[in-house]
Amino acid sequence: MATTKIWPVHDSLKRLVDYAGNPEKTEYSDLKNTLHYAGNKEKTENFYFVSGINCDADKAYEQMIHVKKHFGKMHGNVAYHGYQSFRPGEVTPQQCHEIGLKLARQLWGERYQVLVATHLDKDHIHNHLLINSVSFVDGKKFNDNKKAYYDMRDASDRLCREYGLSVIEKPRGQTPRSIY
């Protein structure tokens, strides 16, 4: 079961990109976990779970700013920050990241740049989804409203079912962040 939330960011796109892509939160370097992932006792390399959709993960900030400047939309909400958090032990880092990428592509992949970062620093593995507030297609701003929140939750629930994960069957209102 994944809990989800999305909210506007007003202050700094750079701060959010740096937070989401923080190697201390996204590195999969523990030898035991690496061996589990690779299935090969000889592999000890590090893996990072940060990907860009319609942007390069390592150039996301610059590319998002370029879109904003191109359309003259440098003010207001600079981005939207979403998360998708899974029950401890329910997903592997690879599954979490894969599900996060699918969620981002389904919801925003045709119009927006999205940075997907899977954080491994807590018991509950979770995705951070950083959505540029300006569409690279036509310069229109992302419309964050209750429908956008419920669309995100519904899409996440569909993906959880697809992966055989648990889902809250009769959610009431917004799921509190403190669950995971």
C-alpha cells in the first residue's frame, strides 16, 4: 500500500532538486542489499535511484529553469512536490523506483518534466516526485487541486494492485503522512 501526497513549492526549485537527489538518501550501497539486488556475490557497485522524465536527472534544475524562462513563467509556484510512500518491507528499492516512474509517466509524462527520486534512508522506502510547474509543451501551469491529488492516489493504487501490493480499499479523505 502506498500513501501519496502532492503540494506546491513556492521558494526554491534548486533546494527541492538537491533534496530529492541527495545521494545519502538515494544510494543503494549496502553490501547485503546490493548482493540481494544483483543476485551475484561478486557485485559490490553502488546504485542510485534518481531518474528524470522529459529531463536528465543530473541536469533537471537547469532544464526546468530553461522551460520556465522560455515561457516567461518564473514566478508563482516553482514546482510541485509529491511523494509515494510504501509500507516497510513491502517493496524493494527497484520496485519502488519502477512504480514511481510509471506513476510519473502516467500522470505527467506527456506535458511536464519530472524528477523521480527513491529514498532509502527510512524503514519505509518512498519516492519523491518533483514536477515542474510549467509544461514544456505549451507553457501552461500545472493545476494542483483536489482532483490532481485524487488522480495521483487512484493511479498509485492501480499500480499497487498491478504489482500485487496492498491498497486501502475505502480511503476516507487524505491519508495522513505519518502512516509511513
